[in-house]
Amino acid sequence: MTIRRMNTIGIDDPEFKYQNITAQVGHPAYMPCIIDSLDDKMVSWIRLRDFHLLTIGQLTYIQDDRFVVRYGGYQSNDWILQIKHVTIKDEGLYECQINSDPPKSQYFYLHIVVPVTEIIGNPNIFVRLGESINLTCLITQSPEPPAFVFWYHNERMINYDYTETDDGRIIIQKSTEQNDVIISRLIINKAKLEASGNYTCSPSNAEPASTYVHVLQGEKRLSNDVQNDWNQALDIKNIQHKSATNSEGHHSGSISTIYNYVAKTR
């Protein structure tokens, strides 16, 4: 994660501000406390949820080797608290304290995000024989992109079956609308009957998501159950389209933006 430049803290007239820091689970978090004119004072880091003293100077006072102080790592007067491989339990408020008289402090709130995987659409997807299968997988809340996104068909990894061939392709791209969204699309042209089955999108940094594709032969009459599922899938698609068009609010707006972006890139 990139360390952003923070406001400098001066001992004589410091400006202590709350800083929001976001880190992805499993990745490192950095909290930079930048101080001018430290002189003979000491810098301590404290975890405020249990008031655990983490460090004094460059000495560590916690039996967890994930916690490290980096002095001068960004510039000569910074004291960066690094937490390696963060977990959900690391979320909360941290204090960078200078033992002046009276003590001066700067506070950081560490937010931990867990990526979420979703395949857009109904759990059951129906296509006619010879039509294209087009599956879109969203990995959201992912500031750090996954190292890989694997697609599986009935437990078999198929990434190398479709590398820009006439049969299909797999596309992985970062959303241009939101920085923490990764989009992976599986496109299979001219679907055959054996393309039916379970499809799973499995990124390296999140739990997988699955959907079931039914390839239907010709104009064969659908069974009542399949016809109902087909109609339900069409109804859900129409509802999603209307929701994306009419939704209000920050969260709904973000989701509709992503759906619209995916629709435009199909």
C-alpha cells in the first residue's frame, strides 16, 4: 500500500489530526507519524482498544512480530507503525504519542477491508446452443488487486482454454469507476452442450463465487421448472436494470455505476 504524505507534527505547536488508514486483510498497513523538532523526546505507539503499549522509540513492547516501527522510512522525521499481514482484529484506533509536557498525540483509525466476490446475474443462467456464454465476476473492496483470478468449470481450471481464441477469452481489468473493484469476464463463444455446468470465479484474495450455466438445445420445449427459472432470471435482470437506472444514495449509486460500466464493456 502506498504511504501518503501526512501533515507534519511540530513539538512547539503541533497539529494533530485524525487520519483514516485503509488496509486490505492479509496486506501490510502503514501509519506514518511525522514529527518536526523531536529533540530529546520519545515517540510511542499505543493500540487504544486495549491500551496496549506497542513501541517506544524503535523498541517493540508486544509479542507480535507483525508490529514494527520504521524510523525515517519515508522521510527523515517520520515514525511509521507497520503492521504486517493485517487481520480484522487489527481494526481500530491507534495513538502516536510524544512524551512532551504535556504529552502530544496524533490518532489513526485503521480500517480493514475484506474483498468480496460476486458473479453478476442469477445463480442459474440459461443460453441456447450456439449462443455465447458471458459471465462477469466482480471483486469489490479490493484496494490491492488479486495476484490472479482463476475460472473453473466443474472443478476444472479453464483459464488456459480461452486465451483470446475463437472459442472464447478471459478478460481481467480494473474498474475505471472505482479504484477498489476488479472485473473479470469469461466469454465462451458458440456454446456447446458440454459447456453446461458449474462455473466458479476464484480470485487469490477472496472467497470464490459460483453460478450454474444451462446450455439448452435448439427450440426444445423447456420443462416447467426450467421455464420458471428462465422467467425468474429474466425478471431479475429487468429489476437489476431498473434498479441501476433509478437507484439513489451512495451505495446504490456505486453498484449501479459498476453494473453500467460492465454493460458498456460487453
